[in-house]
Amino acid sequence: MSLSERLALSPELRDRARWPTPAVVEDRHKEIYEKRRSAVFAYLEGELLAVIYARFAVPKSEIYRLLSRCLEVQPDGEIAGCFGLIPGYRVRSYSKSTRVKATSISGKGGFAGAFLQLVSEHDDLHRFIEQQVKKDASKGAKKIARQIKKAFLQKCAKHRAPNEYPFIVSDEGARALANYIEKIKISMLSVDAAGEADSAPAASSSRTGQPSSSQLLRPYEEVEMDGHNADFYFVLKVRDQNNNYLLTTPLRIWIILLIDRNSRSILGYSLRLGGTNYSSIDVLKCFAHALTPWEPKELTLPSLAYKAGAGFPNSCTPSGLGRLFDAVHVDNAWANTARAVRDRLTKSIGAALNVGRAATPTARPFVERLNQTLENRGFRRLPTGFKASSKEDRDRAFREASKYPITQDELEQVVDVMLADYNADNHDSLSGRSPLEFVRAWDANSDSPIRRTANVEKLLEKISWFEGRAQVKGGDGRLPFFRFKGADYTCARLKQLRSSVGHSVRVVGSMFGDARFVRAYLQVEGREVDLGIAAAMPPWHETPMTFAQRRLVSAERRRGLLPHVPGTDAGGAFLAVREREAAEKKGNANKLAKFGSIRSSESTKRPERPGARERVRAKDWIKIE
């Protein structure tokens, strides 16, 4: 790790004063612990490795190893911190991949890691144990284990069969339970490392290595974003042009989430059907959703309803509409770091982009924790939900999905209700309040500045619209036109300007809108003349689709998979071919589902034409030949 890399760690990780710190270190380990601590802290401050070795006799390889131990995420979602510098301290527990059953054990042993597997799979068990430890913090681990063993086993019976762990061991997991309680008690002995080492350790003090400073933030000051492939399958019903349903094979969905660190509120989200990953357009849709006033969906599924008070901050808090976030923490996935995302985030929204490492959730703990919560309490509880660690369960969900086909609208209803309800759930970390209640209380009792946009629609346009350059072509009997993103465009004004051939045109289009229409500005003698709305020419003139969808259709045409008939519509030909193939084989319906829905022409919003004052007088530049 170079100097630039170590300084690129999130500020919360570099703030060692907030690392979880052991209250007491055994005398036999204290000297080594202090030397390691001084060496790692000096490294994070930017001191040269050669200087560190000369002062503390700790080599480069050991520095890297120790820092990796300190940043190791623990089962409770926090990092080890200074605990990782204690010799012999286990920062990574043994992980068991298969569930222990009576038939899988021969003779003695074979239960290593079984208890940790049990509590990691079922979050309610961990919370139950943690609550009991906080309640009786003054008692020893073994005494607490004896008191709660019966209640703990009753909760285990809801998740495990009689022939599974812990019921198949002689003590029914009593010793493992006591050891787990002891670990929780040790973690609660960490002190608030802001120099208050003399204060008595509190049983409720939290060990956090990601931003424990989140409590010092204000809402919307720092947010986290991540894409997650949800653990459930679904079969989608796709309508063809004859209004008949076509069924896909089982699919999964990507959910891109934006969550506030301070209030834990889900600010916005976007969805992507299938695929190996999400795109930069999905990221921008997530930002747009966070800024767009939320309205409850019209629910058509039976027994599906919003909880009282459910919703999103942009419409359920007094100052939520148009509220802007200051910094966004993401991993280094391509979609998150694309130029389109950076430009719109920094130039339009005015926020900073903090990029961390992929597959390292330490710097983005809240969104990672949210993903786990949604899986354990939501997606995995669906009839077609599954545990990612179990191939058997995954295969079972894959087979069950065909029993519950749904439309894309119904799928969106399920996700919207789940996420809106989360914002109305009470959180222990928020003193028993829901994220929405927390934001309202903060705004009512704080004088902190709030960054908002006065014109939400204008900002949404800045996020969704993009620019490009094209050259006007024509001549030899053909009226002027320009080519942009694989299609030819023209308009009434441009057709009149035969002398414009060869000039440059600035083109503005919408990422989310109808690619058939763009706005064009002709560059003439240092001036920019608004040509108004230019429309796509055949074969892109009839079926409304986005630029991303048009790229897919264009690729099909280049490969010779679509018929080329002059004057016909390529989008309609694509749908006809795909629907015919889907009727023959379900797998082909997946391509239609991933392609996305086609917007009706009635819902297509064309940009307004400029007013009379914005136009340039015709006699100054129009030349009619």
C-alpha cells in the first residue's frame, strides 16, 4: 500500500482515535501491543516505512499484515480496530460452509464453527443474545448462558430441525453459547477512544470502526450507495404486442440503494432486471429517485400494503423535497466511477464522490448492513427467496419461481413497499425512532444548514440529459440532417438551411427519455442557434425507446438478426422477432424482460421549443438556395 493509497482510506478509518480499543491488555502482551500500535499509527500518518522500521523494528510486511487485521470486519459488522494488534487475538472466526446434521457427523467432533454459522444465518438469535448480555452486563458469561439457554433453544427450534445443530450435541450448544457471550462482553469493554480512557466502560458502548463519527454527522451530509443482487428468484410475465403474456425463466434483480449514514434513511433506489452487473444509468436513476417526490404505488397484489408512516424522505419530511447530499461513498465498481456519474454528481448535485475498494465493506458499513437486513427480513422470506450459501436452497427457489409468475409492475410494488416500510421501522441505534422520525426531529431541533435545490425538475434534467457533437450532412438531393448515437435526425428548420451542411451541431438528449427526440443547436460563425426539437428518421422513428435500448436493437441489426426493409421501424421489428422467439422458448422471453418496457408515445415528453425572444432573426443567417 503506497502513501497515496493509505491516505485514500476513508477519513473514518484514518481517524485512529475512533478505532475500537481494548480497555485492558494483558501484561504479557502489553509491550508488543504498544509497539505495534505506534508503528501502525505512524504508517497511517504517512511516515516512511524505513523510518518506522528504524524506530519500532517493525518491517513493511508486518505493517501490512497488522493493518489488514485491524480493518478485518467482525461478525457484528464492525472492524477489529486496535484489537487486531493484540497477539493471538482472533480477528476472523472460523467459517463453516455446510450446515451440521446428525447424518453428517461420524464419531466425535465436526462441530467447529457451527455456533457462529447458526447466529450469522439468523440475526434474531444474535440480537437476543446481545440484549441479554446488555441487560445483565455485571454477570459472568457462564451464568448468563445458563439463564438464557432454554429461551435460546426455543428460538433455535424455529430455524433448525431436531436432527440439526445445536440439538444434536450433548450440551445443546451451552459451552459455545457461553464463549459467544464472553466475546460480546469483551467487545463491550472498548472505550470511547477520544481520550476518555479513565471513564468506566459502559456495556452499551459500541465497537465501530466505520464511521462511529456518523452520530456527529447531520442528515444528508454523507451517504452510501451500493448495488446488490437480491437473493430471490422470480418468473416475469411480459406482455407482447397482442396483449398476451410471455413467461421468462427464473431471473434475479439488482437493487441499487442510497442510504444516509446519520439517519439510516433509504433516500432512493433503482432496479435492474437480470444481467451480471448494473450500469452507470442505473446509478443515475438511483440519484434521480432520491430527488423525485415519492408517491405510493397503486398496489394490486393481495395482502400487500404499506405500513403506517412508510415512505421516503423526499416526500415524507418537511425539508426532504429537493434536499441534496454532500458526499457519496461508493466502491470502485465501473458503474459508480463512470464519467457520467462523476460529472452529474459533482457538477449538477454539487456532491463529492468518495471511492473505496470493491468487496471491502468497511468504509460503507451502513449500506452493507442494510443489504443484509433486507435479505434476512425481506427477500429470503419470500416463497422464492434463498440463502446464498446453500446450493440446495438456491435450487429449491429456482424451481419454485415458476409457481409465482409476476409482472414487472408487481415486482416493483413488492420492492417499493419493502424499502418504504424500512424507513418507518424503529431502530435501536436511533433511540427507538424510525429513520423518517429521526430526520424530522433533527430538522426541527437543529440549526444546521440544509442544502436544497429550488427547482427539482431542472436538476433532474441536468442529471438525465447529456450532450454530444455532430456534423450536418446532406446534399446531392438530400436535405440536411445529422447523425447522433446511431440514428439520423432532422427538423423543419434544419431542412431549410442547405448552407448548414458541414457545420457543427451541439445535440442534447435524455438518458432516461425517448431517444427519438433530441434538441439541436447549430454552430454558425461563433454563434449558437437553437434549431428546436429534431426527430429521428427511419428506421428509428416509430417505436419509443431509450438510447440504451436502441444500442441493443442496433447491435441485432448489425448481426443480421433483424430484417432490413427500407422505411420500416427497427424497434417494431425487434419486438416482433423477440416475441415470436419467446413464444417458442421461454429463455428468449428473458431478452425481452432485460430489454425493458417500451414507453407509450403518449407518455413521451418532448422538450419545449424556444420562445420568440430566444430565436435569431432569419435574415442574419438563413440562406435559401
